[in-house]
Amino acid sequence: MNGLAILVAAGRGERMGAARPKAFLPLAGRPLLLRSAEAFEAAGSVAHIVAVVPVEEVEAAGTMLRGLRKLSAVVPGGQRRQDSVLEGMKQAPDGFQGVVLVHDAARPFVEPALIDAVVSAAAAAGAALPVTPVVDTLKRLRDGRVVETVDRTELGAAQTPQGFRFDVLARAYEKAFREGLTVTDEAMAVERLGEPVVVVAGSQRNRKLTTPEDMAWAESLLREEARA
């Protein structure tokens, strides 16, 4: 297939207490962004990789990723996630009509098989994302009190990469920007079009690393896998 992967690195406000964005933090000696990019390099469904990073990290990211055969561009992002994704979409080859994948670079354990599954589902349905089951009992709160227990069988935790046919995501973003809407993920924009978004089975391993505790978990996972 001819997928275009947009890797969104952490923004200015996502630094995990460090001087640099979290996507540039090392995990067992290799930055999260590089680990994520290597998974897309290995995925047969992906032909192009674009990294969207803070403007001050463009040069460093280009140096970090220069060994990737599929790397098309490293570009500066915008103020919001959707601004950054739009900058990545602008790097698509002329006439591109394939699947766009948007991935949080702080999910370094994404696997090529999951990437390929999302591309296949998005190509068929127009939009797809990986989802994991919600295992906790969820409560709806109001004014510091529980007002309802939410049926978790109808809920799922969204992951990335999220995949979309290029024209579907372009129309979704055009509507979001026209209406002045800030979306929390790309699927939200597509949902507002009334277009179907199908799900594929996500992975507990495909965890977004957002806190020092997450990094400790990731390092422990790598140690366990090295011993296996």
C-alpha cells in the first residue's frame, strides 16, 4: 500500500519535566521519536514518513531520522495538534490518494502489524483507529459527587496510529477549521462529518508515555524482553 505516516512529536507543553519535548527523550539510549519512526519504516503498508516537531527541533530530528529510507520530510508543527497534522499533510506527494496515518511519537512500542491493520481498515472504510477495552469501572461526576455508573462495554480507549483516506481527513479538517473547532484527535473531526470510523484491536503495549512512571514502565518492559 501507499500510506503516509505523520509522526507528531510532543509539543512545547509536553516535556515530562525535561528541557526537551518528551518525544526526544531517550529510552534505553534511543529517542522515542526514533523508536516510533522505525516501526513505520518496517511496516509494509507505509511508503512515506513525515515528522512534525517543534521548530527548534527540526534540525535535530532531521539528523536523528536521516537513516530512514522512507523519510520524506521533517517540518515544524503548529500551536495545536490539528495545525501540526495539517503541516504534515502538506508534505503528501502530488495527487496522493492513499491512507494518512497520524501517530503520537510518544508511543514507541507501536508494532508494524498494528500499523498495517489500521491502513487496511482505513482503506476499506475511510477511517480507522486502534482501541483497547476499558477495564476500570467508570463514574460520571457532578459537583464532586457520583451521579451515574457508565456502561464500559460501549467504551474504548483510543490509540494511534489513526488512519484515514486522504480525502476524508482533508474534508474533516476543512470543516473543523471553518467552524473554529479544536479537536483532541483526528477521529473526532471525522466523526463530526458523519463518516464512519471503524476500530481495530489495539495493544496494551502501545502505551503513550506521558509521565516519569510511564518511562519506568517502558524501561522495565525492555529489560523483560531482553531477558526473554
